[in-house]
Amino acid sequence: MTRAEYPWLLPSDLAESADSEAPDGHPARRRRRTVRDWIVDTTAFVLASFVGLLAVDASSRLGNSEVAVLGDQLLGAAACCALWLRRRWPVGLTVALSVLSTVAPAAGGAALVALFGVAVRVPFRRLAYVGGLALVCGTAQVFVRPDPTLHPLASVAIGVVLVLLVTGWGMLVRSRRRLVVALRERARRAEAEAELRAEQAQRAAREAIAREMHDVLAHRLTLLSVHAGALEFRPDAPPPEVARAAGVIRDSAHEALQDLREIIGVLRAPGDREDGDRPQPTLATLDALIAESRRAGMKVTLDNGIADPSGVPAATGRTVYRIAQEGLTNARKHAPGTEVTVTVRGRPGDGLTVGVHNPAPTGPVPHVPGSGQGLIGLTERATLAGGRLTHGPAPDGGFALHAWLPWPS
């Protein structure tokens, strides 16, 4: 159980918004007491009343008149009842009770409680004025209503110590609450920044997919245009050649339509052609990726159950390649020195599955900033390809990544 899950355990300053104004510019509504506030206020009222009763009893034992004792009782009771207003008017109430305690010792406990509330809620500059007034009034009380059983200097010292203790305690509570508010705001900003980074990673993944699809579609549409132009300029070609050209046109158009379904509407940025002429990876180039990782010093085991990688659609093969590439990259960053297993299974009609698994690292691993963004992009890529991707801790303490992609019959 945490306090964030149970707001009634928090003071109203932390349970509700601390903004001084509402969004429309009007003053914010007054904060309502929480259960904790009611408990604290009731306890403060009881303590102030107890101190007031002790002061009244001491006043009667010192031989004061009945009128003076009755006046102490009435003023002390009024001061204790006024404490229920200390959250609404902390400074004004503290000033009034401090002045009242000069002539009515029974109001001294209520004045200290009110001073504590001021120390919790107002800045140090205003608190210094109010605290100074409380010290002056406490000193004046020693001479206005002297206690014959105590030396005046001892009475002044006790009053000063009580005021300083209450003020310091209140300032400590205020600083802790301000720290909680600052940490809460920092956590909200961190969550917002994390969401923004996730959105940016998704957008970057969509742009990368769109660029890859642009290259593939350009190749296929160019091929389709060449064969269509041949039919246009050679209408007298032999029937076998015409049939072969028509078959190529049909297959190219079908594959182009399949790839168009994966495009998310993002165009290649003007002038962004740094990888435009590079061949796109497919499932057939997965062996080269594994060999490259092994040359880099990784321990990689490839379990490829696809007998004819060239029969896998190019878009699906690229997605498998990227998933395996990202899985190897993550293993190299987060579990260096472990043996990584890459598994590929599937057949037409059932779909194609790819898994990357690595055991837990054997030693300490340094923190890598920006971790997790590649997995967000892979999830987006798999979803756009019509499949799904899952990742997370493995039963043996390592990390597993598994994806399923469609493979039409």
C-alpha cells in the first residue's frame, strides 16, 4: 500500500493541485480537508485545549481572581476553537492568537499550533515576521502575567525555545512537502518525455519502412514498365514471349500491391537518398548477418528451418532480417559474452516465426541510454507487416524476442 494509491493519507496540499489559479484564470477553489487533515486538526485542538487547561489550573493556583480565571477559560476556549480556521487564514489567526496569549496564558498552546501552520504554509520572509511577533508576545507575557514560581529569564528562555522548536519543525515539514511536489512534477515530465520518445521512435520506424518500400516499389514498377513497353513496341512478338512478359507484369503488379498495403503514407524526405542504391536485406542474407556477428566476437547459433529462403516474400524476409538484427544488437549491448540463439521456422500458409534468445549476463552490464526504442520500432514494423511481436524476460533469466509474420500460400 502506498500513499499515492490512498490520497486520504496525504495532506490536502499534496492530495490536490497546488496551483494558485484555475486554468480559466480565476482563483482555485479552497482545498478540502482529507482524512489525515481531520485527524491532525483534531489532535492539535486536543493538545491546545490540554495546554490551556493546564494554564487555567496554574492561574487558579496562583491566587488570581475568579474573574481573571474565568476570562482565561473563555479566551483559551475561543483560541482553541479558532484553530479550525488556521488553514484558511494562517497568518492572521497566528497574529491574533499571539497577541491574545500576551494577556491570556490559556491561549498559548493554540498560538503555538497556529505558528506551526504558518511555518508549514508561508515563505520564510513572512514567517520571520510572524515568528518575531510570537517571540515578542511570549516575552511580554512573562511580565504581563508573571509566574511567581519561575524566574523571568527562565520563562523567557522556555518561550523562545518553544517558538523556535515549533517554527523549525514546521519549516522541515514545508521543505519535505515541496520536495515531494518537485519529485512528482519531475516524474510527470519524465513520463511525458518517455511518451514523446516512443512517438518519435514509432514515427522514425514508419519513415524507415516507407523508405524501404519506396525502393522496392521503384524497382518493381520499373520492371513492370519495361515489360509493358516491350509489348507496346513489339505487338508482333511470338506468343510465348508475350505470355512471359504478361506474367512478369502480373506478378510485379501483385507484389507492388502487397507492398503498398504496408506503406503508412510517409514519403521519403527530399534529398534523402543515402541508402537508395543499396540492396535491401532479405531472409537469404540472414546467414551473412550471423557470420558478421560471429566475426565481431559474438557466440551465435542459427537454427534456420526454411529450406528455400528465396521463396519467402521479400518484405517478410526484410522484416525477419531486421528483427534478428535488432535482437543480436540488444544481446550485444545488454548480455555481452552470452550465446545467442536465432530460430527461424515456417511454411507458406502457416506464417513465419523468428525468435532470438539470450541467457542472463554473467557479470555487471553498464547502462545503455535510449534502450527500448529499437523494440518499439520492431513492434511497429511487425504490426504493419500484418504480424505480431512479443519480447520480455525468459524463464531462465535471459531475454527472448519472438515474432510471427504472415506467409501467404
